[in-house]
Amino acid sequence: MLRRIALAVALVACAIVVYLAAGRAPSSQQRDRALALSGGVDATIADTTGNAFSLAVPKLSSAQRRAFAVGNSFFNRNWVSAPASTTGRDGLGPTFNAQSCSSCHFKDGRAQPPSGSSVPELGLLLRLSVADDDGPQRFVARYGGQLQDRAVNGVPAEGRIRITHTPRRGRYADGTRYTLRAPHYEIVDRALGALPKGVQIGPRIAPAIFGVGLLEAVPEKTITEHADPRDADGDGISGRPNRVIDARTGALVPGRFGWKANVPTVEQQNAGAFNGDIAITTPIFPKENCPDGQRACEAAPRGGQPEVDARKLGRATFYARTLAVPARRAVGAQQTSGGERTFANLGCSACHRLELKTGDSDVAALSKQTIRPYTDMLLHDMGPGLADGRPDSLATGSEWRTAPLWGIGLVKTVNRHTRFLHDGRARSIEEAILWHGGEAAAAMQRFLNLPRRDRENLIAFLRSL
């Protein structure tokens, strides 16, 4: 199957090259075929099943496929507390949020928020910080930088998340009504005492991870050349890159991953998740996740130093980097084409850029690809409605990285829900649009003024991605 897909992709690419070499533009049919290659010629998979986010890029070598399979096993492994007879997978906790990567990234897709107000499901976590008098952020005393709502035997969990909602009602220009739900987060059953005044709570849903290797391969120049921090062109859009520390080199580099673009590489993202979510140490983050004052946590047994060595971290990173991107569907259909035009006319493409080009990569399938993730990888102020008030590196409390849209129409198939945005508050693609404010306020207002048919075409286009 993968060979047939790769052959079809190659034929499309060759046809386009031939037309361009002859001085002729590709036909509309060829353009549509090219647009379907969301991950580029070499990293797109034509799969619409529940496994659409979990397949490797084509053309991996035999050795690379073995590395992918080993990384997949680490990603899906349930870690256990130490000491254990299976020393290769012990070291969980002492406090943690999940037992495996796939607990939150089910089938390499995105998580959803809790279905109830007091029993959180896996995939939602709370980042914590407080601001010093001179402005910088610091972790919360005794609780650290992330609430750990689970723990191994003999160690208390830090607390529990309680969520309530406030309805926000509105209507479109044609009179159609809608209701959004604004979530409010509270930490209850606190095991370590009261939280300080002014604590900043940042809810985060686990995002889909396919395609991250391609985004990592986008050159820094490409990211920065799309930035317009002072809105020099006067279009109301002032995206800028976050700047974060590369844990390997100590250099200040553009952030690429995370809801606020606060992580520079796939390896660092994986090591951070191992340490912060599962409480597993790695060569990147070798210190156990036990904030000062958590004595039971500090006294708990360890699973080795580090608990995930460089080889295991490397395999898990290779796995994430080489997950393919599902192809776009229904390209060129009347409804999706109409929705694509509406997407551009509303101004959505100012941030959700159609195309990026990758540079060189040690994985051939990720090199020199024209990809269509619908993101500029920059921070944008999304207004008070989505603000969590918690800065992250250069990102303010109301700035967010433009979320990639590729694969958004397959979330229901793969992950069995349609929850979107950084905390999953939006119950549909439509609601996600309605939450847009700040730099996107004008585009959202134009969306409110659309006739119903144009709104439906736009949603159909987004579901085709």
C-alpha cells in the first residue's frame, strides 16, 4: 500500500516538474493533486482511517523503520514505579500526569478536556507560575511549574483540577444563535498548602504530534521573514517568533513547538514531556521532578540515572519526527474550493499560511519539502477571550503560536472528538473560529457576517485539511 502511495505521489510531482520545465503552469487538476500533499511529496500518507496520524513517512530505510518501531514502543509504553522487575520501564513519578506518551496523545493525535467538572481525563494539564516584582516568571513554591495530579504509592498527588464553565452567547448577522463555554480552572484537594496570591494557571491540552519533523526542518530564516512584530504593513497582524533556550547548546533560538512556541526541538519537547508529564529523567533533563519541599517525592525510589538513556530518547524522538502527514481530501470539490476562497477572503491565511518549505534534514523524506501545515509558527495576540495571563519566554499571556491546521478534519475519526484550541474549550471547528480575537478579531467579525452557505463551505474546507 505504501509503495503504491509513494508511486502516485512521485508521478504527481514529476508531472508538475515537466509542466514547469516546459514553461506551462500546472492544470487545475495537477494543482489540486499538489495541494493534497500536505506533508510534501515525500512525507504525505493517503490514509483516512483511525491510524491516519500514526504512520511513518514513506521511503524510510530498513534501519530507520526499525528505529521507528522501537520509538513507537517507547511512546506507547506504560511506565511503572521503581523498583520493578522490568527495569527497562521503571521510574514513573513520584508525582506525574500520565503513565505513557500515548495516554495523552492517543494514536498520536490530540487529547480532549474532562467530560465532567471534577474528574479530569488524561491529556489536560495545568502549567503554574508566579511573577516576581521585577517581571520574570518563576515556579510556584512547593508545586513547581506544573500541577501533578497523580502520584505513586506513598506519595501524595499535588492536587486535583476542577473546571466550571460560563456560557457566552452570541449570534451571526443572519440571526443564527451560538453559545460558547468559557472554562474556569481551580486547583482543589491541595496536598501542599495554599497557592500564592497571583498564581498564573495555564491549561494545556496535548496536541497532535504528526508532522513535527517537518516543522523542525523549516529554516529559521523562513520563520523570521514572515514576522512583522511592529505591524509595519498595517494589516493588523503582528506575528513574532518566540525565543527560547536550546537545552543542548544553551543558544537562544526560535521556539517551534508547544502552544506558545516555547520549545525549539522535537528532542527537547520529548525530554520535557518525559520529565514534566511522566516524571522520567533523561540526559536533557536529568533532575527528578520534585519541587523543593516535597519530601515524600524526594525520598521515593528512582529508576536509574537517567531513567531514559540517550538511545531510548533518540528512538522516541526519531519516531515523533518521522510521523507522516495525512493527505488533504476533496481538493477541488465545489464546496471545499468555495470554502478555500472564503478562508483567504476572511484573512485567515495571514497567520495560517498555506505553504512552508523545509531545508536540509538528516531524514531524506523531510528535506526540501513544500508542506502545507497552515501555520506561520509565529506568536500572535489572540485577545482577552483566549488569554490565560501566563507569559512563557517572550510570549505574553495573550499570545499563542498559530496552530497548524493539517489533519484537523480527521480528529473526529482518529481521536473520537472535536475539541480544539489550547485547552479544548471549543467543541467544534466553528467554535474555535468564534473564540478568535486580538489580531484575528477582524477576520472573526467577517466570519460572523457571512451567509450560512459561506460558513458551511468554510467549515467543509477546514474539514478537508
